[in-house]
Amino acid sequence: MAHRLASLLSDRFEGGTPLTTTELIARETARTSDARVLVPEALEDLLTALHDRGYRVLGPQLRAGTIVYGELTRAADLPTGWTAEQEPGHYRLARRNDEARFGYTPGPHSWKQELFPARVRLFSSKRTGADLELTEEPLDERPTALVGVRACEVAAIRIQDRVFLGGRFADRDYAARRRELFVVAVDCGEPAATCFCDSVGAGPSAEHDFDLRLTELLDGEHRLLAVAGSAAGAELLGALPARAASDDDLAAADQLREQARATMRAGAELQVEGLHDLLVENPEHPRWDDVAKRCLGCANCTLVCPTCFCSSVEDVADLTGTEAERFRVWDSCFSVKYSELHGGSVRTSTKSRYRQWLTHKLGTWQDQFGELGCVGCGRCITWCPAGIDLREEVNALQEVQAQ
Amino acid sequence: MTIKTLDTVVLEHPLFAALTPRQAQIVAGCASNVVFDEGEAIFKSGDKADTFYLLRHGQVAVDLHAGERGALTIDTLGQGDLLGWSWLIPPYRWQFDARALELVRAVAFDGACLRGKIEHDHDLGYQLYVRFSRVLLERLQTTRLRLVDVYGNN
Amino acid sequence: MATTEVHTEPHVHGALLPRPFTVERRVRETHDTWSLTLEPVHGGRIAPEPGQFTMLYLPGVGEVPISVSGGCAGGSLVHTIRAVGAVTQALCALQPGQVVGVRGPYGNAWPLPEGSDIVVVAGGIGLAPLRPAIERILENRTRYGDVTLVYGSRTPDDILFRRELERWRGRLDFKVGVTVDAAPAEWRGSVGLVTKPIPRLPFDPDATTALVCGPEIMIRFVAEALMERDLPAEQIAVSMERNMRCGVGLCGHCQLGPTLICRDGPVYTYAEAGPWMEVREL
């Protein structure tokens, strides 16, 4: 059972009695002994089974020249036979010469748009005489299934869990969306040039925190190895037309993952050793001035990053001022307004804002949440119009240090 | 109770610490005890600055006349503080007013006399300029901080 | 098998939902500063510690973090607010009977180690977050050694809490010094920067805790003056500020180096915060 909130969220309110709530995120390691093999057509059965069990199913599909996440009604809507060419500042869809259902690396969308939507109403208020009635927004607790969740994305969800649920105050909106989540993870066999999940320990294969994990094998017979990572996953897998996995199947899956790791190792990796101190202890490193010349402060990286969680609030009222609403909206540390204080901003220069983002993501996130904030998905590299590659920036910071 | 001689008072003051005995004697030789009553003017802006003071007791207000805003007090000095450095720097004219806020006892130094002495005694001159510079620097720094509105009133 | 325990703080509503409070009293402190006394509409006073803050909300206008300036001894909640922006201006315009939303209290408290001598240095509006600490000390006076307040203000008209200051000055066991940057000639008190009295303050650096509050630039110079007197940076407590949105550790805005002010502050030792203050635009 993966990221299912085994909870205990009871919403008792007895006129003034405070309610205490505890949620537990339990993790279980995948059990490869129960591996099964599906033919690609069985994905339709998977979607049907999910719909039958009352899940709203979301998954990848083609739209606007990219692969986005949206409602997945039929397996035919999957981006079959498509892949994505990704480089710093570059993204192009390209046709594959096979019928791989999941033969692409993630695009600009990440699952945070579902669990942490860009705009959410928190509450509405109404002035009534000498009182102010505040009504919390009803929660979205629809059971949702995410299909095609990469290892880096599974890791990203886990990281956001820590931010939104692991502190003294939990985010009730996130908790609600998270509660009935069914995760169908997918291994990566062909990382993009911008991928580096292995150097941060977030891929290429998810080890836990999923309900089902698929490994798409294209050598010889096109098939998908499937393992369950939870009781719900096992139940669903049992209902699908599948055969037992042979040793060859398991070996092929292992080989795929090894291949993926090798590809990434042959490319640019992120040097994780000593990363925290490197960033925290060098706020005046000349490299920050260098990257500031290239960075546009456009905030693309924070928009596409699956772990970025900064938000702001929007307050709107009707013309009479009697009724008002408050919304939580995505925000970015690249905005000058982000650090506004007493009429000015603490971080006005691009240098200070880029430094804040990178130092937080790779450094102080560890102080604040006990782990690295980056999953190595490479989206920030692909979608940066200036092609800034944080692996390169970190290397440059280290090099001058060593001198 | 021992009443300290003027010499001792001068020598013990941090401003004149580590002067040679000969130098200290010259400085003390230009000193005398003075008393100001509450409200009494000690000096006025624009007047010739021929004196400086080491305050021994009581508070002194340093005022600036700001036209229609009246007099503004821009500093208060008390026991142990140096009052007056305009005697050392041309054109030797007071830049501000000084007024006793209460009964004030001070050691007054004949600045004109000292100026004459250091014309020839460059060693003593150097020592005095070094020490007074320090005081000026500190006053300048705190003034600058008040310029940036340290309390954030903007 | 790893588990991450997750908690939602005991509360009647969600952590992001304000509770309505009525303005009981409105007092003008200076030309741009007001103190509001607040009582919860549906009962359930909060119990803030000196140094903590709440998020004050006006529907359709916005929400701001304001330090608690009174009510840490069980009485009504008091906030002293300077009208500098849209939200604070609207808060300062509230009349008795009107309602404001309150979330909190959040953050940590001023350290008040028993047996210590305490030196309180406040600049401008910085006296407001320190008032509850002073009151806590005076309520338990025998627990502390010598207690001193140095309060600096721009002009006599900007002095806050005049009545309290008179009361405190009247006590034999509390040394109070007030200084202003500039004053009309009628001013009988001290003129000069708040750092001026520090070199001559009688305190034992080994046994003293300093509480410093005011704009960052003032904090830096005061802390330096205190350290010139051999007061260790670990014994200097300062209150820090950054942009805040949620106040509960979920929005990322109030980051100060490796910490979140709403969760790890606003009170820090100068040993921690000093190095951060030296980095431009941190």
C-alpha cells in the first residue's frame, strides 16, 4: 500500500472542542515476487478497472505540442509512439519507431497541479452586523488515480507530503486531495539529456510509495511488467488479465533500469556531495553574478518544478465589501514582490533571487525539511528559456571553490 | 573625600590618556573649572570657538536653529563627554548652540591658548588631532545612522 | 517500514481560517500608530507568549503578521500597528465594534532566563513586541537580576506607551532610559542614537541577556555595541522580519537562511541571525 493516507482524519466539531488530527503515511516496499506481465492492450482494462472502482483517472496525453496530464478516459489517448527530445532550453516531441505507451520523459506538467492546484479557494467570508462569518471551502476528496507517474514524480509527491503534511500545521486541502490517491508508477528506460534522478536517489525506478508499478519492455514482445506496492494495487492487479512474470521478464526490467542509470551517468550528473554547505557558505561566489546575467527571472523553473510549493494569497471582495473570498495561488521566489517588506523588497537583484531558489532547492530545503528538495527531473533545465542547467551551475560553484 | 586637582581630572580622562607628562601639563595648564546654571547658554552658533569642555556633571543640550521650526536639540551630552571640537578646525566658529539642561560642572580648556601651543609643539598637536578625530568619527557615524532613519519611520 | 507522522494542530477550524475578533478599544499612540484591543466574538481567548505574533485579516483587503503587544498575562489581546501599507492602514482605521480576523499565535518567544540580568533595547515600533516581555519580567520581578530598558525613538512625538514608560520609570527596580534622534528645545531628556548609552550601561556580560527589537539596521548596530561590551552573541536575542503569507510554514515566503521565521523565529540569537544580516539581499 503506497501513499495512501491510512487515516484517521475524523472531522468532529463539537461546539468549541478542539479537534486533534493525526495522519499517517505508511510505506511498503514493492513485492517483486508477485510480478505479473500485461500486454499493452490490458492498459484499457486497467483504466476500466480504475473507473469501476470509482477513481477519477488522470494520465498523460498529447496536447499543444507537448505531453500534458489530464483526464484519461481511454488507453487510446495515451501518447503511444511518442517521445520527447529534451535539452537545456529545448523540448520537441518526436515520433518513435515503436508503439511504446510511456516512451517519453515528463513534460512541463507535474502532478502538483492536481495535489496542489494553482488556484484554490480557502474560505469565504460574510459580514453580518457585528460578526464575521467565515466558511471554509469544502474539500475535494474525490478518489483519484494517477497513471504514468515517473519515479522522479513519485519522489516529488513524497517531498511535497513532507512540506504540506509533515510540519506542525498541515495543509487540509492537500491532505484531502492526497487521501484517496491511487498511483500507477512507470519506470523510465530512456532518460533525457536533462534527467539526473539517479544522482539524487529519486529514480529511474520508484522503490516505494506507489500502488502499481509498470515497466514497459520493448525488446521482443511488447509487454509491461507490473508489481503491486500496496494492498489496493495487488487487488487491482489481480483483476487484470495478466500472466506470471518469468525470470527473463524480471531480468529485462532490471536491465532497462541499469541502462537508464548508465545513460544518466554518461551525461551530466549533479554533484550531491557537500552540496548543502557549498551553497550555504558561498552567498558571494562570483558564479551567482554570472548566472544572473543569463537568468531572466521568468519563473518558468518554479512553475514546472514538481516540488516547488511557494504560494501566496489573493483577497477579493464584492463591491459592498460584505462578502469576500481568499484564494491560495502559486507564487515564485523569482518575483520581486515575493520578498516585499515595508514598501521595498529584500531581494531586488536577479542574482539574489536565483541564489535564493537554488540555495533553497539544493541546500536549505535540507535544513527545513530534512531532505533534498530536488528529484532530478530536469524540467527546470528544459524549460529555462536561457538554458540554464543547475548541474553546470553547481559544478562551477564547486570548481572555483576547489581552487 | 579627596578633591581632585585639575591636573588629575584631566589626566584621568580617556581623551587624554597616555599623553606624556609634559604634554599633559601643557593641556592641564590651559584648563579651569567652570559652572553653568540650568538654562544658561554655554556657546552660540556663529560665535568664535576658543574653548572646549569636558563635562563632569550635568546634561548639556546641543541645539540647531531650524528657522520656523524653532530650536531642535540634536544631541545631549553628559558626564565624561567632550563638548566642542570647532576650536581645533578653521574657521574656529561654533556650528551649534549649547545650553545647560541643569546645573553643569565642567573643565573648560582655553582653545586659543592651546592652538598657539601646538603651532610649535607638533607632537602634542598630532596627539590632539588623533584623539579629537576619534570623537568626530563616532559623532559622524551616529549622525549618519540617524540620517537613514534607523527606526524605520521613512 | 518508514512512517511519517503528520499532525494538524489542535484548532477549531483549519490552520488557514481566521477567527473573528471584535475591536474593543482603539488608542492612538502616535501620528501613525494605533493600538487595538481585541476580544474573540465567540469566546476562546488565545494565550500568546511575549515575542509571538498573530495574522490579522481584513476580508477583501489582506492579512499581515503583527507582534502581540499585550495580553500575554491572560487579558485581552492587544496589537500595536503602524499604518504603512494598505492592510495596516485599514487596520488602524478600525473602530470599536468592528470585526477583524485573527489566526495564531505563531512563532517563538523572547528568552527570559531566570536569574539573568536583562537589558532591553527597543527602537521605534520595536518597543511593541517587547512590551509583553517587560510586563512578564515585572510581574515576576524577583526571578531576575537588574533590568534595564533603553528606548530610542525618532522624535518625542514618536514615543510609544508614554503611560507605561512613566510607570516603569517610577519603579526603583527598573532602569528606564529614553532617547530621541532630535527634539524641540523643550525636550528635557536625552538626544542621541539608541546605541549611545550602551557603552556606559552597568551590566555584567556573563550574567546578562539582551532583548533587541527594531529595524534590522538598528539591531546590527545595537548588537555590535553590546558585543563591544563583551556580551556574547548567544546572549543577544533579536526579532527578525520577512515577508509572510501563511504564518504556518506552508507558503515558503518567510525564509531566512535555513529557517522559516514563522516556525523557527521571529526570535533568534544574534549568533544565528548576525551572519545572515551580513549577506546582502539574503
